[in-house]
Amino acid sequence: MTDFQTIDLLAILPEIALTALGVLVLVLDVTWRGKIRQQLGVVTAVGLFAIAALTAVFTYPAESQLLYGGMMRHDLLAFVMRLIFLVAAGFTALLSVDVDNLGRRGEYYAVLIAAVIGMNLMAASADLIMLYLALETTSISAYILAGFLFNEERSAEAGMKYFLFGAVTSTVMLFGFSLLFGFAGTTNLYQIGTTIQANSLAITVIAVLVLVGVGFKLAVFPFHFWSPDVYEGAPTPVTAFISTASKAAGFAVLLRVFLIAFDGTNLQSASNWLPLLTSIAVVTTSLGNLVALTQKNIKRLLAYSSIAHAGYALMAFTAIQSAPVQAEAVAAVVYYLVTYVLTNLTAFGVIILVAKNVGSDDVAAFAGLNKRSAGLSLAMLVAFLSLGGIPPLAGFVGKFFIFMALVKANLLWLAIVLAVNSLIALYYYLLVLNVVYNRPVAEGATEIQVSAPYRVALTALCVGVVVFGVIIAPFYDPITRIFDLVK
Amino acid sequence: MQIPYVLSIITFIPMVAGLALLAFPAEKKEAIRWTALTAGIIDLALCIFVYFNPVRPAVERFDWIPSIGVSYIMAVDGLSLPLVLLTGIVMVTGVMISWGIEDRPREFFAFIYILACGVFGVFMAQDLFLLFFFYEIAVFPMYLLIAIWGWKQRREYAAMKLTLFLVIGSLFALVAALAMYFQAHTLTGVYTFDMLKMEGLAFPPEFQRWAFPVVFIGFAILAGMFPFHNWSPDGHVAAPTAVSMFHAGVLMKLGAYAALRVGVMLLPEGAKEWMPILVFFSLVNVVYGAFVAMTRDDLKYMIGYSSVSHMGLVVLGIATLTPQGLTGAGLQMFSHGAMTALFFSCVGMIYDRAHTRQIPELGGMIKKLPFVGIAFIFGGLVSMGMPGFSGFVAEFPIFMGAWQASVTQQNPAYFWIAIISALAIVITAAYILRAVRRVFFGAVPEHFEHGDHVITPIRTMDKVAIVILAFTLFMLGVYPNWMAPLIQTGVDNVLRLLGGA
């Protein structure tokens, strides 16, 4: 190995800082007693946001390069994704503070931070071994988080189910990795991309095997079965985290592995697996939306809705099949992820507060929310309209970019699938809003108290949703370069 | 005199006011109402100023997402300016009529104002992205307004139906608009959503052939075009008074305007090709809408279907692609907007007191509510197209346009369309007169004299609103020259794009 350079340090600065933060939280966990433990979540959140700021200011990659003997890649994709994970985790920590048996436990925050480290490395890794380690770091942390309330049957079941599904799919993917190594003779994604032959049947098979693992992270059909149960059973902040950051991490892997190792920039090799991805996207979206129609539990409803949203982003990705659209397709995926993460976190923030007050996750628990807390109902309105793709909220712009990529790639039929699906989705989002605004308040319900961390988090998230829906260019323009810089 | 950025100010005053209202404490209802009214009046004053100012406001523009050619461009022309004025009028009168809303007035006025912002935006936007942006902003508050404050028995069904119809229309139009954007790039090498730059680009005929009907119908759904019209009467019946006024008065014009602005003006060749077919659908609107209106006993259904019929005349006027027809369509949009707003406010006042809208259950209202009775009859005369009222001023050119189209396009079908649609006025007269006779004349049903359903006089605020609307219609009827030449300037631009057809 050559001399250690500044760039080597900068490339893993966020992870170093995260490790320090994790240690800090654990130390505080041991030393803090009594009421002050409430601040554990706030400390974590502030730390995560500070690291996000640090990352944004100091680690912007001037040029893409492979580091640590080809283990990691320091590029724009990793940079943007890291910011998404850090911000999502920061909000998750803020939204956890008042949750019973969770909000005051240091190890919860430490595991959350560990998951973020894993995700950061997932987005940056350029080597099969590194990638697998990062994936497992994330996954194992996520299993623990989902089953964190081990005294509660639902949570324990969620953790177990998540773990079993995850173990099986990751084994299949590992098998795919081993085959990939066998064919290419190297574990480096970038070298694999140049050595494997296009058009070979073996590559298609390997792509399917790898897709099993990635599809599990994305919760796309047919690897989505775990998500409604896990979302319902896991503690709600964890659900928020899994449905946003973890999904985004899956997309980071999808982008790098399929664009580089499976040579997606080359249309001929991409044609081996693109039809498969396209059909998965269409089925995932339609299935997610149709099943969501029948859900009575808000967490399950959002689980199916998030399955559908993963399908939308996947649709955008399939637009890479047209050479001039590739950069826009990748940008559409990333922009959509950003808008989706912010929006879903908002929705889950409201759900946490309502569920804490009412003691139920049913949609019916939201009856008359407007009369019980005007602020929360407004946050709910912002979140659900953004999910439905209504301007001036972020969801509209995200969807617009997907439409644009699809139409430009001449995939009009996919655009129409997306349009019809948006309509179905809008239907059930509006039904929830109808409950919020229009159903009578239950007997004896009181005004919902919103404590300071939640107020800050929800306000910031709502502002974020509007900002990404109105001030678009400063965010969109840089991410259009992700595609060129990832190559 | 010029006010810089006046168009943006007009558009965003309602949005700012709406958001500010949400910050009020819920129990300060009086303060909320007065704040809403004040904001509305300021906005209307600006609309009137812009309308009568001989100097057209400058185009307001800045780059929004330059990398994909999205700009924020606001401008008005002869076609949109009357609609901006109409929106201002309906907004203020809608607030006045809603003075008595006791259930969450804060949210009610806030949503109405967010809706108004979207409507103003669509009428002024000169960029396709911006147009869709505002269009969707205008659609979603309707859902909540109808679902929360609407008529209990139908509101959730009607609100959902309305929203889904409108959104699917706009999504399809969006896909076609994006296709236009990429076509324009192929032709010019520049990515832009700027409609002023897209105007006059010769899109390939085969492209226009499929894109035009998608765009036109996608928007025309909002104008209540047959066979996608039946969300509209359902929506009217379920909506609270002010929302009905907005819905029929302004929102349906939004659809017709956008269909004209994006469909006809950007894809003229497609328009020429498809119009003979669309003209048939609009004829169905006119005749079928009028017949259905005659069979309805619910006053709101009756007016809802009459709106379908009258909006059919707007689409007919556009579809003739003649100067007279287009001018008539422009006038009809304004006249019908103010007229239905008047109708719905009258019906709302009757319903608030009598708790029924069934024509057979009412009677003698002119004795109880003389002001409402006179206003309704006035609106009825407009609706029937009596000479001297604005309906005549608007509808006559449409028939002339259809007649003329039979000559210019050498298509005798237009001749018959002109005759049949003119005869539909007879049906209109029949149902309006029937309603006037049975609701306002005859004996007052016993139970309206005392007890729970006693008819109380209307508020001063209601009277002011009625007077504003009636005065507007009256002025247009007796002196159309304050609007017709203006609309003609807009029509000239459309005709220029159509190649002098």
C-alpha cells in the first residue's frame, strides 16, 4: 500500500466520526442516570446531523477514485447517499426519544449508528467482499432494531422474520457473488465490469442471484413478503428507518452493482437483465398499490405503499436502456429517494405520536386528528399529499423526473403504468386524509402533546418536503452528474 | 402605471393568506373571516387594476430549473385576463357567502385560498411545468373542501370521484406534454418548457395526431366534457356553496382554458384534424346536459347539468376554430363563471334555510327571500341567452362561429350543429322557467312559516356578494365592449398559430 494520504482519511471520515459518536452514546448510556437519559436521542441526532454537515463540507469528491486497494470508491454517488442515510438516521433518533422502552436506551442508538456505518460503506464499496460485509453490518443491526422490544411479541416476531428472510436472501446473493468471482477472477466491481462477457447466459443467472439479495433490501416483488409484517411489528421509529434509509441503501447497491459490475452502461450487457428488472418494477408497483387499498393498519398501509414507491424508483432505473437518458434515469432514482425518505419520515413521525397517544396503529386511530392537533394533521397532509405526488411538495417533483426519464426513453407504456398507479395510490392516501379531517373524534380523546424534539423534527421534515418540491435546481443539477462520475 | 411583479403578487396573496390563516388560533373565527375577506378584496382590487390598466403587465420570468429548461414565466393575454378577473370575483364572493361556516372556518378559508392560488397560477403560467404545478395545486384542496364541508350524504363519494377524474386527466396530459417537450428538443435542439417558445414550432403531423387528443381530453375532463362529465354534477351536489361556486365558476374554465392553451395553441395541426370529432362530443354536452337538467328535481343537480351544457358551448366555440367561435367561447367562460356562481349562491342561501333543494318541496320563495328570487331570475335570463344579458353576448358568436365553420371548412355538419345547439336554448329556457315558477312562486309550504324551517332573511354579506355578481353580468350584457375586444386580441393570437384558419 502506498503512503497514507489525506484523501484516504476523508473518504472514511463519516464512518470514523460515526464510530466515535457510537462510543460516546454508549459512555453516556452508562454514566447518565435519571431524567437526563431523555437527551440520549437528542445527542445522537445532533451528532448525526453534525456528521452530515461535516460530510457535506469536507468530503465532497473532487474526482472519483478507488481507494484502499480497490475496496472503496470515493465518488458522488457515495457522497449523496451518505448524506441521505445520515439525515434519515438523525431524524429517526429525534423521533425515538419519547418511545417507551426505546427512547432512553443507549444501545438502541448505538445499534442505529452501526446500521448507518454499514449503509455508508454499502454505498461506497467497490469490492464484493467489502460490499457483503457492509450489507451484513447493516442487516444485522436492522434485525436487532426490529426486534428491539423483545418483551413484545410483535416486535420479537418482526425481528425473527426479518432475520430469517434476510439470512436466506443474503446467502443466495453470496452464492451469486462467488460465481461472479469465478467468472471474472476478481472481486473488484470495476474489474468485473470490464472482464465478464456481455450476453452470456451465466451473467443473467448471476444477476438474478444477486438481485435476490438486493431485492430483499428494496422490498420489491417477490422479496417483499417480510416487509408488511416487519413494518407492523417493529418499533415505529425503526420502521421509519428501515423503510427509508435501508431502502435507499439497497438502491445505492443496485446502482453501483448493476451499472458497474453488470455493465449496465453497455446496452448490450444491460439487455441481459433489464427486462427482468422492468417486470419486477411493474409487478411491484401494481401489487403494492392494490394490496395497500385493503389495509386497515397504517403501518401496513405504508409498508405496501413503500413497496410501490420502490417500484417507481426501479421504473426510473430501467430507463437506462436508452443511452442518452442514462444520466437522467439515475438522477431520477436518486431524487426520488430523497423525496421519498423525507416524506415517509414525516408520515412515521406523526404515526409515532398518534400511536403513543391512542395506543393503536389502526387508520381509525387518526379519526378527527385535525381537531385534536392542527399541527399534526397539517404534517400528515404534507406527508400524504407528497406521497400522492401533489405539488408544491417533493413527491410531485420526484415523480415528474421519473415521468421525464420514461418519456425520454420512449417507454410510454411504463409512464402510463406509473400514471395509473399514482391514481390508485392517491385514492388510499386521500382516504387516510379523510379520516384525519373528517371522522368524528373518539370519546374522551384529548389534545395530543407534541414534545420539543418531535416538533423540531416534524417542522424540519415538512420544510424539507416543501423545499425539495419548490427549490429544485440546486439539488437536481449535481445529481445528474452521479452517472458520469460513478463509471 | 405599472406594479412590478403584479401577476405573481396576485397569485401568491391567496397562498400567503391561506398559510397565515392556518397560524390563527382556531377559536378566533371572526378574525379569521375578516382576514380572509381583506386578503380577497386586496387581491380582487389588483385583478381589477390589471384588467383595466391599458398597459399590459410585463412578462415575469426567472430560470427555475435551467438544466432542463423549466422557467417561472407569468403573463396574461386577452384570453386569460378575463378569467383572472373572474377568479378574483368568485374568490371574494365565495368568502362572503361562506361567512356562516362554523365548522373549522380557519381550514375552510385556507384551503379555498390555496385552491385560488392554483387557479390564478394556471391562468398566468406560460411554462408547461409551471402550468401542471399550479394545476395540481388547484385540484387537491377540492377533495378536502368537499369531503369535510360538503353535503353529508354524498360528500366522500363525490369528493373522491372528482379528484380521481381530474388527476388521471392531468397525468395523461402530463405524459403527452413531456412528449411535446422532447419533440421540441428534436426540432430546435433546445430543452425548454417555455410555451411561448413552443408556440409555432411545427410539430410533426403524426405526433400531433396522437398528442393532441391526449392533451385536449386530459384537460377537457375538468371542463366537464362528455363522456367524462359525470363527476361534475356529483361534485356540485356534494360541495358546500362556495366550493360549488369555485368549481363551476372557475375550475371548469381551468380545464377549457388549459385545453385551449396547451392543446389547440401548441398543436394546431392536431386540433384541425380532431376538431370535427370533438365538436360532436361538445354537441352531446350541450343537448344531453340540457335534457338531463330538465329531469332533475334537485336544484343543484339541475344547475350542475346546466353547467355541463353551457361548458359544452365553450368547447363547441373552441372546436369551430373560427374567430367568432373562439371569441364567444372566451366570453362564455366569463359569463358562465359569474352566472353559475350567482346560481349556486342563491341555491346555497335557500338550502341553508329550507334544508331542502328539491324543487317540488319549495315554493313562494320570492315572498320570503325577494333578493334571492330576483337574483335567481336574473341568472336564469342570462342562462337562457336573452338578448341584453351576457349569455346572449357570449352564445350568439358561438353559433355564428359554428355556422361559419360550415362555410370555411366546407363541412355541412357544422351547419346542423349550429342549429341543434341553438335549439338547446329552448330546453334551457324550459328547465329554468320551471325552476323559477315552482321555487319562487306559488304558495309557501306551511312548514316554512314557523318552527325549525322558518325562512330567515339573508345576511348583508350575502346581499353584497349577489350584487357584485349580478352587476358584473349586467355590465357584460349591456356593454360587452369592455371585454369582447380584449378577448379578440387573445383569439387573434390563437388564429395566428392556426395559420389563419
